[in-house]
Amino acid sequence: MTCPSLNTNLGSSHEYIKHQAKPSVFYTILLSYNMPSFSEHDLVYEDGGKTLHYLTAGPEDGELIVFMHGWPGIGKTWHNQLTDFSQRGFKVVAPDMPGYGGSTARKVASDYAQEQVIKAMLALLKHLGRNQAIWVAHDWGCGTLWTLARTHPEVFKAACGMTVPYGVLELGLDEALKYVNRDIYPEDQYPWGQWSYQAYYEQEFEKATAWFDKDPRGFLKAGFTKGNPKGVGKPGPLSRTVEDGGWMGGAEKPIPASMIPDEYVTIDKETLNELVAAMEKTGFWPGNAWYMNHKANRAFNLENQKNNAHLKFPVLFIEAGYDTVCDTVSSTLAEPQKELCEDLTFVSIAAGHFVPVEKPQEVNSAIAEWLESKVSGKKSLL
């Protein structure tokens, strides 16, 4: 395993790390032949009104890490991380977030406001008999991560967010628009910048949702493809979703899975099949409804934030260097967290948006090294 090299110091307690782990045969063999079984559980909360399905592995007395997936996903999409960190001695838990998989997935948009979603995470923590956890998230899971951090910092030992930095998404779409790089996205051509697809949900929610449901497998296989460095610094593929009347240039339906070469796909076939089945079960409506609560999320966070929104516990942010939507390379999207996080470590990995799936070894190594140096002092197995 190759350790990251320290490139830039962001301040007395801030670090910037460029992570360049090389493929490890030993790492692959270890995960393949010592893969633990994940036990599955259902937590009933909200006085019996809702269910949260989750996977878990690792010793019961191990330090707790909770992994929160984004859009679209299920707990199983974290299987590389669950396997690795359970073998390192951690108690790992990955829920199907509200609206996904085996969790309650009602067609009630307010169910997916962050005020409601964090209730599920707090119920999970209590159910597990813990007062704190190391919380790890990706994409919309970061909306939950940062809402929880801002309003309930007492439940954190540490936080790791991937692709979506603190201080933006939990405050809504209007906040994200402040950090659009207008050199790449002139306002007269790209009024929503790279976030046009989010505006499209607000304008045409039922139409947008029906499009994904026409071919979940085709969309998901296309979504979980490798990042492309050639897209960095250029308008992203979702930047004209409103003008095009939908995704993929306004195409009638997603590209068929059969047209996407397997070598471009980052998600393994077993997990893809489980994710497809999960999305076919719930449809995309509940997951897409997470995008329909920007104003409610902003109000809740601002009205309930603690410590003037400053985070005092260790924070790791993992940047996906080829992500053209949650772009922290060519935009200032990651700037707010530099002021708000008192102990921030910033890692950059050369990957597309689904960085924990595309580059699991590098992600796991970065988290393990951060945990060892900043959080728990646990030694790496690798």
C-alpha cells in the first residue's frame, strides 16, 4: 500500500493530501478470500411507522462506523468498505437510506427532507446502543452527514464526506449556485451551472422520475462508469438538463445496458444486480424526492445549527478529481468547509463521482490512515 504524500498545508490543523495508491494484489486477495458475511436487519422507528433496513459486520465491541450512501444506492454499494473495515476490527453498519431498498419508500416528498432523514440515523445509533459514531457518506448521504453534524455534533467522533463538502448541499440548491465557476458556466448560457439537473427535478419531477423508471438497469450501468479526466474544467453533461428537457440530451429513455462495455463499468455485476432490483422495487420516486426539499433543508439547518456551524471533531473530505458535477477542482465548492471545520483533512483521488466504488482501495486506505492519525489510533491491516 502506498501512503499519500502531503502536498499543501491548509493551516495549523488542516491537511491537503493527493492520494495515489497503486493496485495491490494482496489487497484484492484479502478482500476476496476473507470477505465476511453481512448480517441484515430491520429497525422499526417513528412509533412503528417506518423501517430502516441495514447491513452490518465486524465485532460487536468494535468502534462504530456508519456508511450512508447517496443517489442512487443501497447499503450493499459500500461492500468494499464494509469488508475492509470490519476486518480491521471496526463494527460497520450501512443502511439502505430512507427511500431505498428495504427501507420505507413512501411517495411522500417530505419524508426525504433532512429533518426527517436524520431521525432515522439517530434511531439507528440508539438501536445500536451507541452514543457516537464515525460517520462516512457519499453524495446525498453527505446531505444527511452534514445536517447531522451541523445540528447534532454530539453524536460524532469523526466525519468523512466524499464528493459533497460541508457547508453547501445541506443549505440547498441556492447555496450551491453561489460556487459555480462562471468562467466554465457563463450565466447567460448555463443559469444553473452544473446543477441544472437539480432545477429540472423541481420543474418537472414526475417526468424526470418516469425517465429513470423506463430502464433502471441501463441508467445505473451508465451512471457507474469510470471517471474521465478529459471532462475536468469543461461544462458537465448535466449542465443543460433544463434546456434539453431531460437527461442525456433529452433522450427518450436511458441508454440500454447492452450498449455500455463492461470494461467501462466500476460496479461489480452482483452489486449492480442488487441495486437494479432495489430500484425496480421502489422506483426512482423516493430517491429523487430528496431533491425536492432544498428550502426545507436550508431552514432546518440554519434554525438548528450548533456552535455557529463550526465542527470541532476530525473531518475527512475525499474529493473525486474527475467529478464534473460535485466539482471541487475547478470551483470553490469546497471553500466553506475550510473555515467551518477546525480539524480538516482533504484528500484528492483521481476518479469519477462514485469514488468509493471506482477506487475502493484508495478510498479505504485514505480513511484508514486518517483514522489512525486523527481519530482512533487503530493500526492498518494492510
